[in-house]
Amino acid sequence: MLRVYHLFIAVILLLLMPVGAKFVLPYFAGTKVETKNQATPTASKTATQIAAGETSQPTSGNLWQKVLGKNIVVPSGWQVIPCQGNASLLCVSAQGEVLGTVEISVSQVRKNPNLQKHLADAGVPLDSKLDYKNSANHSKAITALKAWAGDYYTSLSKDRQKSNGNKIIFATHPLEEISISQLPGIRYGFTGIKAEGGLQEQYISYAAFDGNSLYIISTAFDPGAVTGKFEKLENLVIFQPYLSAIAENLNL
């Protein structure tokens, strides 16, 4: 699996060059977005976690303390532990230096009208106690999650068109099915490339549904974000396959 992500690293390096952006971005099925100014978006962190019309559930303490699995595999010399404090952040460190953080949030489906609609369309009753080991039920939940993420992509594209700088190539990542703690889940995200070359932002997110709640895990490379980000792109690229394994083995 890690060999695949070595190829991903090469793709990212290509993305940092104008030529790489030209030839690689079509694989992301992205959209070129032109905007009027060069201001760094200030709403990037909020926009990636909770889409319009949805409400995040407050949590008491760092949720990572409860859901982080055991026997975590990380790069040699790295450490992954819940951050201190009540914010639900996972701290990724090396040699005592925090390289980045990963956010986790939870929203109740009853307070999430977009997901409610897509669940109903897929044939999943609200507050259902379905057996998601059943392939039919699992497929229905995945269908709803992908439709929900599609709405998010549409909303995000409009947001970036209004707030991003100059000419930015905005590319959404293909939606991928993933099991998170044996729950139906998806991996999604997006990338923003500067027209003159160089990466402006890249977000990687995971979402899982347990019948009552939607769990969202997210991190990024984005100078405009406050938390849930890596300071250096190369560290995010190295950590991504390990984050996927962490997400798959959460205790939800």
C-alpha cells in the first residue's frame, strides 16, 4: 500500500511546478477557478469541517482520547498522541516538534439536514440501527455519504471562487470508499494550485456514519488554517497513508 503513496509523493512534487499542474490535475477532475484578489481565504478551516446548514456537536474533552486505536504505526521517530486541552486535535510530532494536527468532529444527523435528505433518498431511515456489515445497508450509507460530499464540493467550489486569490486551479479529489471502525465511510478532499506554480492548499478528510452521528476527520496543508493542518507539505504527504490506517482503526 505504501508503494502507492510513494507514487502520490511524486505526484505532489509535480503539482508544485506549473508543468506538473498542467499534466497531473486532470486526474483530480478539478475545476479552474478565477477570482479577483490575492487574499488568503480566512474561512478555509471552518469550511472544510462543517458544510452550510450543518451543526457540530460540542464535545467534552479531546475526542481523540476516546476513539484513537492502539498499536498505531507511524514513520520512524514520529509520535502521534491526542493534543493537550479540550480541543479534539491529534498531535503529530517528531523529535519534540509538532509537525501537524488532525481534527475530529461529530455532528448529529438530526441536526444535519443535507445528510438527512441523502440518507432518505438512499433508503436509510433516520436514527436507524441497521447492520452495516450487511452489504446492502453498507452500500446505501456509502451512496448517501458520497451525495453529501458532492454537495460539499459544490459549495466549496463556489466559496473558493469568491475568496481565493487571482487564478487558482481548484481540484476535488475522487471520492473513495473506506471502512472506518467497520462503519461506512469515505475519503475526500481537494487541492488548490497557484497558476504560476506552487501549492496553495490541500485538504484530506474522512467521514463515517454510524446511524446517528457523522464523524469527520480532517487535516491539511494550508497557511490560512489555524488548526487541523501541517506546516510543511512534505510531512503531510509522508503522514497520509498512516492517517488512513488510523482512521480505519478508530474506536467508534
